Amino acid sequence: MVLFVAFVGIQFVSTKQNQSNVIPKTDFLLVNNPPKNIKKLLQVSCYDCHSNNTEYPWYNKIQPIAWILEDHIKEGKAELNFNEWDSFSSRRKKSKLKSIVNQIKDDDMPLLSYRLVHQDAILSKSEKELVIGYMKQLKDSLK
Amino acid sequence: MKHLRTVTILLAVAFVGLTVISCKDSKKEDSNDAMHSNLSTNEAEMNHDETMDSNTMNASNDMMDSSTQNSSAKQVVLDYMALKDALVETNKDEAAQAGKKLESTLNSFNVSSYTSEQQKELKDIIADAKEHAEHIGKSEMDHQREHFKILSKDIMDMVAITGTETTLYQQFCPMYDKGSAWLSMEKEVNNPYYGSKMLHCGTVQKEIN
């Protein structure tokens, strides 16, 4: 009962929205212009937490889901903001690309909690290979 | 049907989420406590502070004689070696500890004794290395080793600029992640990527003086 009241109560607490219509010139997809299918995969699976623009799902109206997501976005953007890609030095880019490959290979990204509720964000084996191959090739192309 | 499933999962997640949030808070306090006690008891930290002080005082000396290694750079190499040794021993907690130490040394790295071009390069290296050190400070072993590989590249590039007073050995094991290098102070190969599983995998690639 207490839980239920708490659950209803927190529905009235609002969260900050991570939404911006501007795509900066430094954006990863804009600068690197990857093939359409890879672009789509990154947008669906990563951009919600790693850019300035989150496509909020309808259930983000439900607390505490909204809080959890807000937390992930804050942390995720601090680690890696795809919108700011081209402002990184070549060293930082290579380092991030390596981490991206590692995270996808180890099934650490997208976050498990997000995959549970956001099933279209799950990368299949072949999609993983596709993204990893692309990121590796991009890394090798940097001097 | 798919919707129904999503709704059920969501409701479950929501209630579990509430519980998790309360757990998470108390966990945070725990780790804060741990950090505090570490700060007050860890002698290494204090020594490190001394190093930093003498470093600022010596800055002008460093500028005179560019062949002496800057003391921040020296400390970075020492912290890196402590981290490497912890990974060789497959000791996650010690590696995390060493990662945090390295992060704080990098944070107070004094680059003033270098040319402006070197400073630019060093700042870039430091920013990157700091991120990896930070992750090593809070990750599982596998993840620590992944970050250590990228960190090693940063430290090698740093040493190329700062030089080193002690001889360093660049070692390489072709097995881990399609080939990975690291630095060591001993010629003998002890592999930080596998620990006891493949302790001596690797060769000396380069001697750095």
C-alpha cells in the first residue's frame, strides 16, 4: 500500500528533457556520414543517451523510469556525446572508437536496463559486426 | 501482445526501480566512506602531495635543464607501473586503487617546463589517459584491461616527449586483442593482460632510455 501511494505520488515529479532540434556541425553522423543502415542503428541504439537529443518513449511519462533514464543520459553524455564528435582530438577520437568497439563486443552497450524496455535497441549479432567493422575502419582512417 | 509484454516489464521495472533507488543511495555513501578513509590513511597519497609541492618549486629548475624528467612525468610512470603490476597479479582492487592514484597524479600534472607544442600534445595525452585511469578505478578486471591497453599507448607517447631517467622496456604480446603493448621497468616479461593464465606471453620490443 505504501509502495503504491509512493508510486502514484512520484508520478507528479517532472524531469528535465534532453531535447534539442539543433544538430551541431561537430555531430558524428554529420561529419562521418556513415551508410544509412549504420546511421539508423546508432540513432536507435545509442543516441538516446549519447547525444543532446533523446527520442523519449511514451513510458518515459512513468516514474521512476524517467528518473532512471535521466540519470543514464547525464552519465552517458559525460562519457561520450556524439554531437560533439569533431571537437575531439584525433587521439581522443581513436580512444573513443576503441571503447565503442569494446562496449559493443562485450554486450555492455546499450545498457542492459535500456535493452529490456527498448527492444528495438538490441543489436543482433550481424548488426554488432556491422557497427564494429565500421568503427574499426574509421579508427584506422584517422592518422 | 508485444505491448502487453512491454507494459508488464515496465511495471516490474518500475517497482524494482524504486527499491534500487533506495539501495543505490546507501551504496553511494559506502563508497564515499571508503574514499575518505583511504584519503586519510593512505600514506602514498601524502607522499604524492609532497611530490607535487616540490614539483612546483622545481619548475624553474626543470626549465633550465630539459634533460631531467619532470617530476609529474616521473610519478605518472611510477603510478602506471603499480597499475601494471596489479594487473599482472590479476588483483582488481589494487588495480582500481592504482588507477585512482594515477588519475590524481595526471590531474595535477605540471606541463609548464615544456615547449608550447609539447604542452598541447601532453594536455591531449593527459586528458585521454585520465579517462582511462578513471574507468580502471571503477571497473571489473576485463574492463580494466581493455582500458589499460589504450592507456599504455598514451603513456608511451607521453614518455616519448618527457623522456625517462630509468630504462623502460616496451613489451608486446600478440595474443591479447590482436596484439597489445605495455611498458615495464624490468626486462623480464610479465603479462598484465592475462596474469597467471599466460604470464610470460610477450617479447621486448624496444628499450627506452
